[in-house]
Amino acid sequence: MRDEFYYILRKCLLSRKDWVKYQSNYLRYQSLKAEADKRRFRSNIIISSIYSLINLPSAILNFLTKIIQYSEYNRILAEIEVMEEEISKYNKTLINKRRDDAKS
């Protein structure tokens, strides 16, 4: 029999899946934005070098932020796996209980 925890897990799982979908689109957008920034200074190397030096602290901070975002994304993917395994345990026990009831 399914208890309240099962339904909480299902609700959590659905919200995590929505978040992963949103985050995946956001990370794709960020990579496109980075590609556009690279193309902007392709023709002039001097301006590109000066711009990079001026914005070095921001670039480092953006890099660290990107690492944190990808880490969070992978953590949520792992949580989804664990939640799906736990939900499948509930489904297996429900199927086994029905089989036992049918045999009786």
C-alpha cells in the first residue's frame, strides 16, 4: 500500500524533472551566449586582449558560477535517479502484493 511518502516523492520527482528541463535549456542558452561573445572580437585581437584583461575578475567569477551550476545540475540528476528507484520499489511491492492476493 502506498503511504504519504510515496506521493511526496512523486511530487518532488516531478518538480525536479521540471527544474532539470529548465536548467538544461538555460545551460544551452549560456553556451550560445558564450559563443556569441567569442565571435564578437574575432576580427580584432588587440581589442579582444584588452577586453579580456579588463574583465578577468568577472571571467573568473563567471567560470566558478558555471562550475557550481553544472554541479547542481548533476546533483539533481542523481537525486532523480534515487527517487525513481525508490518509487519503483513501491510499485514492485504493490505488484507482488497483488500477485499474492490473486493466489489466495
